[in-house]
Amino acid sequence: QVQLVESGGGLVQPGGSLRLSCAASGNIISIDYMAWYRRAPGKERELVARIIIGGSITYADSVKGRFTISRDNAKKTVYLQMNSLKVEDTAEYYCNVYSSQLRQYYWGQGTQVTVSS
């Protein structure tokens, strides 16, 4: 079994910052792809940022320059540093990883980020 445990969500004022973490545990040795998605109320889930083995990084246009994704391979953890948060960043954020070892994608349970004054 593989588990993804997310943390770091919460309520923040516009312009504030949050750091999300997602740690993988269980029978997973190698992780090739780690990403953050989000789903806002009434909208479809969208990719926020992803980082793949080798270090290639992609960001959604809406978060470029404000969000930074990083990973700690030893800890099997992916982070999302979110700065200059906007009301429109309010959403449930989900961690997603892919392991070629297990040939499967895994999802975290989600963590709520609310940006409001």
C-alpha cells in the first residue's frame, strides 16, 4: 500500500503565503513524477505544478512567478511554496505521484487552501 499525506493548507489573506507538503509512504521506492493539482468550487481539476525525474518543472500560467514546486527524494516528499496568494487560488489542493516501479499513479486526500480577507 502507498499513502500520500498532505499538510499545510489553511486560511490566509490575499498576498499571504502557504507551503504545502505531501509525503509518500509505504511500498514505494522510486517516484518519477510528483505534482500538485487543485479543484476550485464549480470548476474542473487543474494542474498547478509538476516536477519529474531529472528536474523538469512545469507550472500553470496562473501561478508562474508565485508558486514554487520542489521535492526531497530522500524524504519522498513534494512541496508547493505559494506566495502572493490570490482569492482565485482558493481550492482543494491534491498531490499526485507516479511510480514506474509500481506502474501506478497515486492521489493524496486533498488539503484546503482558502484565500480571503
